[in-house]
Amino acid sequence: MILFLQLFVIFCFVIVIIALFREKTDFLTYSIAAMLAAATATFLFSPDPFHIDDFILAIDWPVIFFLISLFTIVVILEEQLIFQEIALRITKKFHTNTRQFFWVICLISTLSAVFIQDVSVAVIFIPMIISTSEKMRINPTPILLGMTICINLAATLTPFGSAQNILIANEFSLSTSWFFSNLSVYFIAGTLITLFLLDFFVLRKHMNEIWIPHCDEYEEPLEIEHIEEHELVIVEESINPKIFYRNLTALLLFFILLMVIPDILFIGLLGMILFVFINPRKNETGKKKPDISYYFTKVDFKLPFFFISLFVLIFCFEIVGIIDIIENFVVDITPNNLLLLSIFILVITSILSGFLDNVPVTVLFIPVIGALELSGFSRTPLLIAFILGINLGGNFLPQGSAADMMTLDLSSRYCVEGMNYRKLLKVGGFFALLHIIIGIGYLSLIIFIYF
């Protein structure tokens, strides 16, 4: 019976993975259905009895509420056009120098991806890049490549840079300062090496090329008002400076609090309330009042509910013994050498993330990393390898990154012929491999110096 139960729970997990890869399928519907099926079977047929409330306790609620708080803050900033204003100011200042424009737009978009989803960064910056490139008559392909590849690196810098980082940071109590002290050198080196190589081999090739989009249905990118699920309004007039600097100050304060106070639940809720109060909305009487209910109607709750489904599924894995099987298998095949083990973790999580969604792989490997730590291995190199592998591995294929697919979609829409799937697969795949090689070198250096 236990074997059939294990196979059924694994089957439910596979259903979730398949749903994630089918673009026209509502993955949340199948995730919740798979969760309910696995939980029901586990509760009814598990040889070890447990209370039904354990399903609720298995959900990492601080992570769920932090995600909701973070998404609400992003909604507020996007509605106030803060990120669009930053992009517009950069474009106006550096649009006369191609190389400066390349470096500044890539660096700023990368740093922006530390705070907001990489898809949102792509939606905000790509129209600006294409519009400015048209005015400058330069090919936007090198700049689009630089932005797309580098914003994938941004996830490694902070505990809130990606959904998987939030899970890892909360499970192992990793602060923002821990990420900075252990991963900032890799982030800086990886970003600079990427931009220097793109500058030398790609940008230079297109420097003297005059680019004019050839498309009968081409429209000015600045006229974009709505793209799929992401609302975007870009205007050429600057927003109210008081609103702009007030929100930038609040964003800086929020970032500092995340570094100082490790409790993501408290800081998330505090930051959300802060942004709600400094961005009041007009009610029916014309008076401005804080209105968190309005912003909640704009928040995308798919990811928090998906996380809930995953937490319950992994709890089922634990109850039926699948996690123990995975842990024993990994421990048995891993070498008894910290460097080799760290490289193994980096490579195996990168490979799995290349074929599967990052979040399920993260949830599966968190107990494995914990087991290796209990076996006597130093946690810092293992966690660095885990974070790098889980964030960078999905970039080998364009469909492994939502930001990559958004870049291809917008490039096609605005007739950037050079920015196609084949180009991104070739260049992006090369840099994904390069980033992992740099990660192996970085791990070797860390272990040689400190361990």
C-alpha cells in the first residue's frame, strides 16, 4: 500500500510540473487539484496517523504573507509610475551615447530586478529601449540581450530577489546581509563580465549599424497601455517629484529594514502599510485616504496559492517517506568532500531547474540541504551552491525564464528582427553556462579561503 501511495503522490507532483510548462493551461487549477488529491490519499491511507491540522501547520505562512506584502508594494510603485519614471529619466539622460546607454540601462534594470519581478522589469524597460534605439537609429538587440541576461543574475543578490530565495532564506534564517556578504562578489563579477563580453562581442558589432524597424503594424512603444497580465502606462511627462522621491525614500527604508530585522513577516506587513499610507487614493467624496483594499484587487495571488499547494504536497512527500528516499539517495551519491559536494549541488540543481520549474525544485531540495548540514558539512558553501544553481539553471532555455519570453514577445511585436529565439538560445545559453562556471570558481575560492 505504501508503494502505491508514494507513486500516487509523485504522480500528483508531476501533474503540477506538467501544468507549469503548458502556457495555455491554468497551472493554479491543476496545482490545487493535485494538492487536494495527494492530501486526501495521504490522510486516508498513510500508515502513520497524523492530525488533519498538520496540513495547515505545514504551510510556511510567513513566506505567504511576505509574498502578498511584497506584491502589494510593487503594485503601488507601478501604479505611481515610479519604475517607469526611473527608466524614462535614464533614457533622456543617456540617449545620445550608445555605449553609455547600454551600460546604464543594463545596470539599472538589473538592480531594479532585485526589488521587482523580472517580468515587470522587462515590461517597463523594453519599450523604452526600443523607442530610444529607434530615435538613435541603433540596433536594440545588444541592449535587450544585456538587460535580459543580467536581470536573471539579480535574483542571486537578495533573499527577496526571487520566490525561491524567499523560501530558502526563511527556511535557513538567512538575512539580507548574509546574501550581501556571501553573494555580492559573485553578483558584481558575473554582471560586469557579462556586460564586458556583450559590449566587446555584440555591441561593438552593431555600433555603426543604422537600424529602422520594418513592420507594417509597428507602433511607437511608448503607446503601450496593456500587455497581457501586466499593466503598463509610460508617459513622457515626469510624475510629481514629491511622489517620486517620497516613494524612493520609502523603498530605501524598506530595504534597510530588511537588512536590519530578519523577521520577513513583520517587515513585509510594515512596509506594505507604509506604502499604502504614503500613497492614499481619492474616495467617492474626493478626499484622499489609505485604501489597501483597492491595491489588493490589483495583486496577483496566483503565486501565494501555488506556494500553499507546494507546501502541502511536500508535506505529503514527508509523510509517505519520499523525502527520506531522496535525502538518502543524495547523501549516498555525494562525495565526502565539501568542494566536490558544493559543485555537485550547484550542477544538479542547475540541471533540474533547466527542465523543471525553479520553485518545486527548491522545495524538494531544502530538506536535502538540511540533511547534508546535519551530516556535518558546512552550510554556507552548500547554500551558496544551492542559491546559484536554483536561480541560474533555468536560464539555459528561453522558456525557462518568464523575462526571456517577454523579451522575445515584445521584440517580435516591435520588429526587432535580430532578437529572436535562436539568438537568445545561443547567447543566453552561453552566458548561463558561463555563470555556472564562474559559480564553480567562486565556490572553490570561498572554500579555499574560509574552509
